[in-house]
Amino acid sequence: MKTFLTILCCSWTLAASGNSIIVGPGLPVRSLKKAIELAKEKDTIRLQAGLYKEGAIILTKSLTLIGENNPVLDGEKKYEILLVSGKNITVQGIVFRNSGYSAMNDYAAIKLVDCSHVTLDRNTILDAYFAIHISNSVYSIVRNNRISGVPASEQLTGNGIHLWKSDHATIENNHIQGHRDGIYFEFVTASVISNNLSEKNIRYGLHFMFSNDDIYRNNIFRNNGAGVAVMYSKKVRMEKNHFEENWGASAYGILLKDITDSYIVQNSFLKNTVGIHMEGSSRIEIRQNQFRSNGWAIKVQASCDDNVFHHNNFTGNSFDVGTNGTLVLNKFENNYWDKYEGYDMNKDGIGDIPYHPVSMYSMIVEQNPTTLMLFRSFMVSLLDKAEKAIPSLTPENLFDNKPMMKKLSL
Amino acid sequence: MKRVYFFLFICGLTGLGACHPGPAPFAYGKDICYTCKMGIIDPKFGAELITQKGKLYKFDDVICLNQYVKSGATEEKDIRQLVVVNFEKENDFLDIHTARFLVSPDFKSPMGSHAAAFSTKENAEKLNTENKGQLLTWKELSAKLD
């Protein structure tokens, strides 16, 4: 009786977790399409090492698809490799390569449409148009994937991880390179992007449009064509990210356009043409960031208001702050500026005279970029000094009233 | 003699000045849109405004061009030409007033106008396979984009 019960118990557990179907060359089931056809809900398909050229594969059942020893799904540059639509699906450990290109449709190596709770884990995607394309989906998880595009075919490459009209997505620990935009969000809410490395993409490392209530933290955006763009969004938290080496006439660490009620906290901006470029943005708190060795640490257009910059470190930047108007509605306080030449008589660590971070020369350059040629010339230094004594061109009320004497430890 | 050279020199200068300004090809991945500041990268969409003095403004989507024109930053009398990228041919520019637009959710233009430009009505209709799209002139589209 006891044995019988045990067996019953075991078989019941097995049934609950589903059966396993093993797919591989030389095995009874050789094709992934066949396995998906045979599988029932909650089954697991174990794809063994090998090269599979099966065209477009469609997965709509709640399955777990696991690649063992890096099996390769090849799209032969013609097909969208895997289309997923459904719930509770996992795709793991598979190499996708050579997915197709189409001028009209956004072909992707993995496409998720109308999904909930789908996980893409530890996959490798090579030479795709779009690598991962997610639309109308909720609770998607994209983690530990390696994505590498073909930078040679410039504008004919799509985005690495592309999300559209989705919410509650988690994008973590991915490495993306060589795509148009590394990570792209349009109409995506309540989602988290963390610990990703997005580099050497043609346009932006991360591109946010119309996406509210999102967080991105601990990411590295390095050496992308134009840095990172966060546009037309509200309530975005940007924390502990690294924006590095985005060089070029229109490259920015972050480009903020029409952003409101957001936080930029504890990030580091290193060696960018412009660290942060702000346009039409309001109510953003920018604190505890490092701005080091940038052309401009910050460019604030006159269309920005109610932004607060406090407790940041500005070191080794050619220009600290640039602006295009004399009206200033933003506040700078308690920052450390390495160009500050003031004194601290009462030894409270705060400089006794305000620091004006906008130099006259940066105003001239803003209006006439070619004058940058004269940078570091004797005349320019002389003019800057004169302007400091008698301000005329620079916005009088853009200053840090409490500049720190010592670099903040962040 | 000197005078003749001087005269020729002046003629040369005026000749340069009379050089007809027209649309310039996009440097994809380098140019940015004047309105939205995004990098221009999609060769199927885009537009340009050329002023009487020959200054060129580039846009990644007609919605951005429309916004700029309506803003009045360049006065109407100073606009020499408005051109739009031919959806079917890279770096081929069509005059915006003769181009025909097909607006359909199938067209994923960078800033969401969903409008593609074609040289003729027939070419546009060829891509309107499921009849989801709307065929418009610039005047109609521009009114719609507000």
C-alpha cells in the first residue's frame, strides 16, 4: 500500500510539473517545431546542441524551452526566428543567429506579442535586425542575454531590446552592442532596467520615449553614437548609472527632452561631449553625481525650470555649465566645482562667495560654435576674467551660493 | 586689365552666390532632428526645410517639420522649399506639395506620424494593401498633425 501511495504521489508531481521532450540530431524528435507540436501545457523541451534551420517558429503554449550546450537556431537571414505569444513561457540558453530583415515589419530574432510572464534568460543573439522585440506584453523578464549586432550595415540595424506598449518589464544583466538603440522603450510603464552594459550602438545606448514611472539603475552606457536619450516622459528614476565616452557633435551622456518629476542620482558622467543636455524639462532633482572630464558637464536650455542641482562633483570639465539664455529658473547648491577660486573664512566647508559656473566663453560658443577654435587662448582667458569681475553676458542669477570647498565623497 | 580681372572675380563670387540651394542628403547616424534632437537614422522617413538664404533644417519625421513650420521660427516668406524623403528610395527628396502621403499604422516613423511619402498616388496605393491607410496631400496631413 505504501509503495503504491509513493508511486501515486510521484506520478502526480511529475504530471504537475509536466513532461520533458528532448530534441536533438539523431534523437526521435529532431525538430523544435515537431517538439512544440507534441508538447502539452507546462512541458519542458530540452534542445540539445546542434544547428537547427527551421524557418519561423511559433510558440503559443506555456512551455519551458531550454537549450543544452548552446544549440543554434539559424534564421538564414530570411525568417523571424521565434515568435512567442502566450503566458508563462521560458526560453533559455539558446543561440539565435542570422534572423531576417524586412523594410516594412520589425523582424526580430525573438518576438513577444501579447505575452504575460515570459522569461528570456541566458540567450545569445547574433546578427539580428531587431534582437528582442516585445509588444503589448506584461511582466516580461529579459535577463543575462548576450546581444551583438552587425555595426557594418548602419541604418539597417534595429534595436537590441525593443519594448512597445508594455508594463512591468524587467531588463537586467544583458550585454548589448552594435544595434541601432541598445534598449528602446516606447509607451512602457512601471519597468526596471538594471545592471546592463549597452555599448557601441549606432545611435543611443538607451532610448526612452513616452515611458513613465520607470527606473534604470546600475547600467553602463559606453561609447554609443549619441549616448542616452530620455524623452517625453514623467517620473523616471535614473540611479547609479555610468555614462561614458559618448563623443560627437550631437552626443550626450543623457539627452533629456520634455522630462518632468524625475531623479538623477549617484550617476557618473565621464568623458562625454556633454554630460547632461536638458531641454523643456522641469522638476528634476540632480544630486550626488560625478561629472568628470566632459566637454560640458551640463547644458541647460532656457526652456527648463524648477530643476535642482545639488551635492554634485564637477571636476576636470572644459565647461561646467552651458546655457542659451539669461533667464534662469533652476537652482544650483552645495556642489563641488574644481574651478572655484573662492575662500572660506569661517571654515564651515562652504565657500563664502558664490560660484558662477557659466563662463562668458561658453555663452559665446553656444551662439557661435566655431569660436571654440580660440579655446584656451590668452584673449579668452582675459575676457573670462573680466566677465567674472563685471558680468554682462553671463546669466547673473545662475550661481551656486554655497559651493563646497572640498570634493564630496560620493 | 586689372579691372577686367576684378570684374571677373566679382562675377565669380556672384556666380557662387547664385548657386541654387537644394536638399542635401542625410548623414545617417550623424545628423540630428532640429525639433526633437534625435539622431536621424531611418532612411525611409525624414524631411528638410530650406530657407531663402539657403539654410537647411533637417527633421527625422514630418511631424517634427510640421511642428517647426507652425512654430513660425522661420517666417513663411523665408521658406524656399520643403522636401520630404521618398519612402521607396534612400536620399531621394520629393517636393512636399507634390508628394502623396500614406498614413498607416504599418509605418513606424521615428516620431509617430505614421506617414510615408511617395512620388505618385499609384505608388502609395500599392502599399495600401489592406486599405488600412489613408491617402493624403501635405495640406491635409499638416492639418491632421496638429
